[in-house]
Amino acid sequence: MQQHFIEQIQHLRGLKEEEKSIAQKVLNGQRINQEEGLFLFEHSDLPFIGLLANHIRQKKHDKRTYFNRNFHLEPTNVCIYTCKFCSYSRRIKKREDGWELDLDQMMDQIKLYDGKPVTEVHIVGGVLPQYNFQFYIDLFKAIKAHRPELHIKALTPVEYHYIFKKAKVSYREGLQAMIDAGLDSMPGGGAEIFDEEIREDIAGGKCTSAEWLEMHEILHELGLRSNATMLYGHVENYSHRLDHMERLRQLQDRTGGFQTFIPLKFRNQNNEMSHLPESTVIEDLKNYAISRIYMDNFDHIKAYWPMIGKDTAQLSLSYGVNDIDGTIDDTTKIYSMAGAEDKNPAMSTSQLIDMIESAGMIAIERDTLYNVIHDYSKEEFSGEEVLVNSGK
Ligand code: V47
Ligand code: SF4
């Protein structure tokens, strides 16, 4: 069977020696190394890489494609940091141009979803002194008191590092307190690119790569799961991407606590790196596919549709991706402010299901931890939508 597969792809086009050996590794379920990953980025074309990535995707998930019903809560877009790629944040000096929600205002947003079939709230925003340790403890407790089953996926090591340092608590103590207050998992943001020189250049001042990884490691040790992202397509090169993936793969070998890897395409509007061109769709698909091949110990690869766009997200399902995030309901501004096509990102559940099914895949609604809520190959969608904010 495997030999047959290689013969087929060799027949389709003359494979290079390196490609044959990479294909053999993939078919044997062996991991590829950074040098081989670099070869794929630099010398292989999309059809070949896509074939390998799709083979892995099918082995792991067959046609199953996951989404969830979620919304975002962004406490503020004012931030003490000045990451060059960030189109979303407003500096403290111009804070009147941004928003800063208090606890009651945040709870009002949570309550908008009362009675709606959402399973997750994704909380992330700028870093500001008043959003301190006690603020988030109170917020998580208030959400759980109001709606205990709503999964709180909140804050990144960037926020936690700042908050814990100010509160003079260790990462372990701080995270444990957040978990006791209601934290259920950690999203993948703030990773950017781990190479220290580039990180310093584009995201100077915030937590280091080592600190980002340490925060996740401790969270995993405390029994929670998290995601990981990689911001690509700006000033980094392919070696930096592989170095980033390698550091994540090594941590995952130790803890197994990551669920999903989410490559994030750099969008170039309204930020300090607007002079850089954006990556092409071919480049985006190659990047998803190589991520799928390289990150062999990650169960899921996610295409975050508000950022990559609905069409590329749908295409990506044939290039290694098996998750397209969720309904969003126009509750995040990070990407619309950075130039993503969709200015008001929201998809109804039926639109998400259609998008997955029209790509020839099976739509599965999951919760944050990938427990299956509905398998739409076995049941009809009930028609109950979650959209509130987008008014659809
Ligand atoms: O860390 C900011 C990125 C991230 C831009 O865990 C940009 O399920 C591209 O991490 N172009 C935050 N990217 C978003 C994030 C996320 C999103 C969806 C799901 C999950 C998850 C996590 O957004 C930041 C940064 O890397 N970002 N500005 C920009 N101009
Ligand atoms: Fe602040 Fe996050 Fe934007 Fe950086 S990416 S400026 S930390 S909001």
C-alpha cells in the first residue's frame, strides 16, 4: 500500500531523492527533521507537500473537520507594549481611541449569550495595569458563578507574565490561582516567532520565548491543555519557522499538553510593518502542510478563518488542516483591524457546516477539549444559531 503510494507520486512527477526519503518517512509515520522541513519549504512544490500533509490528516482524522461555537471577549485594546505587527492595540498615550471594559461591562457581554448554545469564551486583549491579578480572578469567578459550564480559554503568557510579576507570585502559584478561579485552558497567542533576535525586534519587551514555553509547560503540569501559534510571513525566514516548530515539538514531547497548532498569517494593514507584502495563498497552504508534516505530536492543525479568510480556510482542509475554529460572532477585532478580508467576522453554525461539507469533509462540532458535541454526518443541524453580536 505504502509502496504503491510512493510509486503513484513518483509516477505523477519526477521526485527528487530528498523528497523520496521524506515521503518514505511520512509513510512510515516517522518524524522529519529541521533540515528536511527546510528542504520542503525551499525546494518542494505545493502538490507534493500537500499530498503528504493530506495523507497524515487522513490517517489522524479521516474527513473529520472540527469547529466550535464560541465567542471572544476582549477587555481592552490599549496596551503597554508596542509590537510592530499589532494593528489592534492603542498606546496608553492614545487610550481615548481604544476601549477599556470593566468587570460589569464584561459580564454584560457574557450574558448576551445566555441560553445560546456556545461552549467557550476566548478572552484575550491588551496588557494594562488595571487588568491585574485580582481583576482576572474576579472575572473568572464571576463567569463561573453565572454560567459554570462555559469553558474559559483565557489570556496568554504575555498577560500572565506581566500580571504575576506585578503580583509577585510565581508562574505556578499564579496559574494555580487562576485555575481555582475558573480558568479552563490557555489560548495559543503571544508566541509570535521564538527566534530571540526577531522577537526582540517585532515584539520587544514582552515575555521571552523561554518564558512563553515555561508558562505552557507549567500549565500542562497543572493538568490543563493549551494551544500554540506561530506568526509567519513577516521578517522571519523558513529556518526561524522550523526553529519555532521544533521548540514546540520538544515541549509537546515532554508534556503532551498542546491540543492545536495554529499558524497565523501576518496581515499588513494599520501596523508598523505595513511596508511588508503579505504571503501568497500558495505560501499559506505550503505553511499549513509543512506544519502538519512537522508537528507529528500535535493532534490538530487549525486554520483560523477570521485571519486567513474563508476561502483559504476551506482550501486548507486538503492541506493538513482539520480544525477551523468557531462562530466568533464578530467579537474579535484583532484581524479586521489588521486587514483581514472579513471586517465583521461571524459565521452561523449552518455556514460553518456548509463550508466544511462543500469541501467534501465531515463537520464535527467539538468543545474546547475536542469532545464531540455533534457529528453532522450522523445528524441534521437543529437550526439553533448562536449569533448575537453580529445580528445575523
Ligand atoms: O499573538 C496580532 C496575532 C495573536 C496580527 O488558541 C496578528 O485557539 C497576523 O493567538 N497579523 C492572537 N497576526 C490571536 C491568537 C489566537 C487566535 C485564534 C485562536 C487561538 C486559539 C489563538 O494574533 C497574537 C499575534 O500573533 N496577531 N496582530 C497581524 N497583524
Ligand atoms: Fe499588546 Fe498583544 Fe498587540 Fe503586542 S500583540 S501590542 S502585546 S495587544
